[in-house]
Amino acid sequence: MPDRIRLGVIGASPTVGWAHRAHLPAVPSIPGFELTATCTTRMETAEESARQYGARMAFDDYHKMIAHPDIDAVAVVLRVPAHFDITREAINAGKHVFTEWPLGRTTEEARELAALARSKGVRTIVGLQSRTAPAVMHMKELIEAGYVGEVLSCSLRQITSGVLTRDSGRTWQREVELGANTLTISAGHAIDALRFVAGDFARVSAKLTTQVPQWHEIDTDVMVDVTSPDTILVNGTLENGAIASVFVANIPWGGNGLTMEIFGRNGTLKATSGGSTNVGNVRLEGAQGSNDLAEIDIPVHHTYVGEETPKGPPFNVGQMYDQFGKGIQGDDSSHPDFDTAVELHVLIDAMRQSSEERREIDVSGG
């Protein structure tokens, strides 16, 4: 392995998408990585992305990029339905892989990828960026140090602006079978942050609904049916016995961000964000032995990246690349891998089952 890990990004549009917003601006600032190649479906956009971000190769065929001997690791930053086939090919080629969340359309796809990665001995990371948000990491650290004492209950509320209209290039997310919707993405990221800091779920009782059953497809001027849920209610019990309440929704107007609270026998911790824990700035407050919350400073040891890493969406992604690179090089690191992704897929399946069957579900058997 060279001193710098040679990375190829698949889905590297120079103008739109998550790679453009987060991965491509982040990677050049991470000392352990070299952005070696960009790949899109058209050579002109791949070459433009390579020019913008300093990659030395561009591809319009991901098969060729994955097979190239100068690529050590691959980032799969595409629509969810494409994750499985491309990630599987990268693993089989012996490449380390960063695949965005959700790992697959289904838990079965996620399980297969996790097992294949283990059998091939490659490092993996999944895009659950809340786990590298400094405030979220410090929240977990404080709980483990006994700041709130015994955790008794948790509350999570995340409301974001929803969808009434979209162009046809983005209405594919209306189909629940394709795996990218409020349940898997908005709720998935938020609930993963909660379970990261407070503990895994043992049982869940959920209600999933689609409050906006049609979207206006503006470029075709037609109404399209929506099967993906946009409102998620969950009550659950954590493995440590704490009770959790979750409300995540994409509503047409007035989304007001996230509030996550952990209540213990000795104190309280409260995280707030105008957006979400995976991409937004997070403010942390706490109280011990009183009802008076005070802001908590975040220690610098939770920041892995340098000043050159852009703020906003690239920041947490850069934090993940730092830990991913250290893991590849054999150093101590902490990051969510494909096994972590499988755990979250299983939890989401249990929530679906609970809503469909109208009963509480044991997560381990969901």
C-alpha cells in the first residue's frame, strides 16, 4: 500500500449530487488519501470533475476504474439501487470500499456485501456520518463517562421540509422498493445517531405513513403516486432498558431541524441542529442535578480533520475518510463498517414489520 491511498469516486458529478457536495471537496484535504480518479457516465463530466478536484484519471465506465491497478479504494456515491452491484464488484477486485448509506435496497443485499467484504479481507465504511460529528461523539463520550448516570429515556425529533413537487430526475425516490426515502435516509441517519450515543434498540413499536401520497412532476406536469413513507413514529426500548421516542417527518413547509435528548438519573444531554446530525452543525447542552441546561464545549480531540477541510457536508465526510484511511493503513480507527450498516437495516426492517403488523417487534428477531 502506498503512503497515500489512491481513491476513485464513482458518481463524481462536478455539478450535482452528494459526491459534488461532500466527497469531492473533502478528499483532497485528507492527508492519507489521493483523489486519483473520478467516474461518471459521461467522459466530459468525469474529466471536468477531475479538473476541478485534481484527480489524474477520469472514467466513464466504472468497471474499468475498479479494475485499474492504481486504485486502492473506491467510493460508491450513487443512487441506492446501484450500490449493490458496484460495491460487490469493487470488493471482488480487492478494493477497500466506502459506500454511502443505505448500503443496499434491502437487508439481504447489505448482509451479502458485509459477508463478502469479510471473506475478501477488505476494509469497508458506510456513510453514516452522524458518528463522526464532533458533538455527537462527545455526547456518547459523556454518557459513557456517567454524565447523565443511568439512562432512563431518550427523545428524538427531526422535522425537515418535505416534497410536493420534483422534476422527473428525482421522483424515483417515491418508490419504496428502491430504498431511498424518509424512513431509510432521514430517519435512518437520525436513529443511527441516537443508537450510537444511547444504545441499541431491543424492541420497537412503529407507525409509518405516507401523508403526501402524490408528487407533482414539474417537467412532465403529471401527478405521480408515492409509496415511500414520509412520516415515522417509533416507540422503543433500548437494550439498557431506557425508553425511546422518535418522530421523523418530511413535511411540506417549515421544517425546524433536530432535537435529541438523553435523560438520565443524574442529568440531561440535549443536541440540536437546524438540519440533521449527519450534515448540520450540532449544538450540545447539558445539565447535572438541575433543570438548567448550559452549552457544552466540544473538545478538540473529536476533530480529526484540519482547517483546510470545508465546513458543512464535507466536514463529517472528511472525518470519516480520516478514520477509513487509518483503518486501511492498519492504525487504530473507529468508523461504521458494513456490519454496522446491516444492524441499522435490521432495525429499519423491524420498524416496517411493526407498522405493518401493528405490534411490538423484537429487533434481534425482526
